[in-house]
Amino acid sequence: MDKMKILAVDDNIINLATIEQELKDKYEVVTVNSGARAIRYLNKERPDLVLLDVQMALMDGIETLKEMRTMDNGATLPVIMLTSKKDKETVIEGSKLGILDYVVKPFDTQDLHERISRALKKVGVLPMEDKELYDLVKQVQEELQKSNVRNAILKMEEILSFKIDEEIFGRMQNAKARLRANDIETAERLVGRVLKMLERTVGTEESAKFPISAGEMNARLLYVLNDLENFKVKEASQKLEDLMRFDIPSVVAESCSAAQERLEEFDDGAAEELVQQALAEMKNHLI
């Protein structure tokens, strides 16, 4: 497999040599020592990412970035800016031009690698691993359990900045909207649902399911129907949540999950139909 290509732009040849040395084992690094040379390169080639120094003579990083954004090969190119100090105005201006991150020099090698990897995942050049995504969602859950709503929203925004599965993206976006509406309970359920989805592929300890007999599964579903008939939406949702902790057939689990979603939208009728469907699917599965 070919290495991904990084264009490093800095008018200091020592800095360029350092960047190339630190990244060459994992990436193909192309170095240029001016903004003008970077523009000429982008007229012919499109790298996977650009490391762009801010303070350069003649054509600085912001000027170079503005020119890049007018080019076919540079309009959507992921860019990380390199700066010798935390220049807030430069970072703000760079953000308006679509930079994904910035790194303060002198940089830590591991930190630089992590920021490059994160930037490539945000634009979908690198895939977001399920375990990594699981860990991020788990952090959201932990913040919610501690009632740190602001921190939970910030972590949700970080997750939503990556290219991830559309269904998970939609659930996290919905959870964020619920939090902003101060509906913490629903947000927690949505986040918990995402974790359960990811547990299927991550193989965490939390994904271990308890055994359950057909008779008990049938009884639990009937209890859910009884709650729905008595307009006990919260109780029905909790019973469905408890049931999915057990090792139940996937078709039954899908119907239960869909029923919970309908309950969150206050569509009791559709939820009841889905629970009836889960009962039928369970019986068919046992035949």
C-alpha cells in the first residue's frame, strides 16, 4: 500500500528536515521552502494533507492558504498550521479558511502524529476505528453521568467532526440536540444506544450478553405491551432497554431498538406494533 503524501511548507530548512525525519517512516513527505513553491506544487499534485508554517518571508502561511483555497487541488485540502506561538488571531483567521488544527513549535513528535491522524480521519482519508469511536462515545456517557453537560456537548462535537457511520452520526447529533434542549435523560439513552451498536464490533466486556429463556423473553415483551396499553411510556422504554442486555435474536433486538426510537418520538402506536413484531419474530426464530 502506498504511503499517504504530506506537503510540508516552511522557509526554515532545519524545520523541514526535522518534519521529514519524524514522519518519513509512515508518510511520503514532500518539502518546499516557500508559499510560492507550495502553490506551484499544488498546480500539479494533490497531497493528502499540508503542514503549513505561519511565519514565512514574502508569502506567509495565511496568504499561502488563501491562494490554496482558490485552487482545484487546494480548495478542500486538509491543512494543519505550524506556529511558533499560540497566535489566536492567526488561528482564528486560519479556521475561517478551513484549517483542521494547529501545532505549536517546537512540536512533540507523538502529538504531531496524533494530530495528523485525527485530521485525516476528519476528512475520511483514514477510517475512524470502531474502538476509538467507542472510547470517545464512552467519554460522553461518563460526562453525562457526572452531569457535566457542557463537557459532554464538546465531546459530542468532536465526534461529529469525524467521518463516521451515518446512523451513528445521526444518533449523536440527535443526542446533542436533546442536551441543548435540556433533555438529559433522552440524550443519555441515545448515547447508550450508540455504545451498544459499537459493542457488536468492538468486542468489549460490556458487550457480553446474559442468557435468557424463550419464556422469559416472551413475558418481558408482554410486560412492555401492558405498559404501552396503560400509557406508561417511560416504563416500557426501560423494560426494552433491560431486555436488550440479554442474548436475544438479532431480529428481535432490532425491533426492540426501533420501538424505543418510536417511544422517544412519542409514537406509542408504532412502538406497540414493533413490540408485537418482536414477539412474532421471536416465535419464528424458535420454530
